[in-house]
Amino acid sequence: MLVKERMTRHPITITPDVSLHEALRIMREEKVRRLPVLDKRGKLVGIVLEHDLLYASPSPATSLSIYEMNYLVAKIKVEDLMSRDVITIEEDCPLEEAARIMVDNNIGGLPVMRGNRLVGMITESDLFKVFLELLGARNPGLRVTIKVPEQQGFLAALTHSLADAGADIVTLGTFWGDDLSNREIAFKVQGIECDTVEQILANLGADVVDLRMC
């Protein structure tokens, strides 16, 4: 799966000369927490985050009068608050690479580029939606988590056994276990009884971590 398949296309953008209040208004109306900043030629020159704008607003404990506060805030522009060193990603990048970049850099979203042109945004919310798909959160079925030794051919044996028993495998994912010697496998199946799945797993020597209908 590539970034372009799950990104938000035609993201809301602003220009550097937009005021702090206007940028906050746009974020709240559009329900976004970050805005790419484009210059008059459409070139990406920065990104501004909601918390950057909120932290720039005066504290309620300030000794300034309301008129002085409004005057000072009105002079603050996006270009004064935006991050200029923007981490971006190409639209043909694998989705897991985008997730890795976000985690490694502690950021919640990435502008998506096609060459020098901004074509989308990929955010942590988009990745959460993919996570729901991967684990079949919206599909009812028997959800099973097992722990198995790291060995070649186990997945093939598992899926073959489930298919032979008439199961429809809705989702399947593998995760690191306690160490590199084992893995956890999470899968969801339909069209098969719980007792049958338990017997299959016993025959394969799998350690059942969790098994539930959901």
C-alpha cells in the first residue's frame, strides 16, 4: 500500500501572510491540526501546527489590556510561527515508511509531494484507519492471537488448515513476540467454530494468547 492510496488529497493550505486568528479559524472550521504553507507561486515554504498558534496567543494571566493584546496578536502572521524545515514524503512511498518517518521524528503528519508540487497530506489519523483495516476492526468474526516460534512455513500451514476447515480469513498480521525467536500472529476468521480453530492451533503447536468473538 502506498501513501497516495490513503492520503488526503487537495489539502487545505494557507499563505505566509495569513494572520494567527485566521489560521486558527481555518483549522477549527476544517477540523485539521496542521496547515501546509504555500507561497504565491504554490511552492511549499513551511507548515504551521495548531499548538504553535495556541502557544503564541497571550496567556489569560497577562497584565496587558484587551486592546493591547488584540493589537499584538493581530500583527502575528503565519510566517512568524511556521516551521520552515518541513519533512515531506513522495506520493509513491510505502505507507509503512511514512509511519516510520512520523515515529522517528515525533510528528503527526507529512505533506505529500509529487516532485515540487504538494498533492496531499498523510496524518496519524490516516494511519489509524489503515490499522483498523489491517486488524478487521469493523468486520465481525473470531479474533485469535497466537504465539509461535520463528520458523519458516508456519503461516502457510496455518492458512491451509483454516481454509481446509472452511474458514474465511478476514485479516491476518504478524508481530514481533517477546524476542527474535518468536512471533505473535493475529487473525480474524468467519465461517468456523471456535472449537475447530482451537483444535487446529493445538495440532500446529501454537500457544493461544487470546481468542474471542468480536
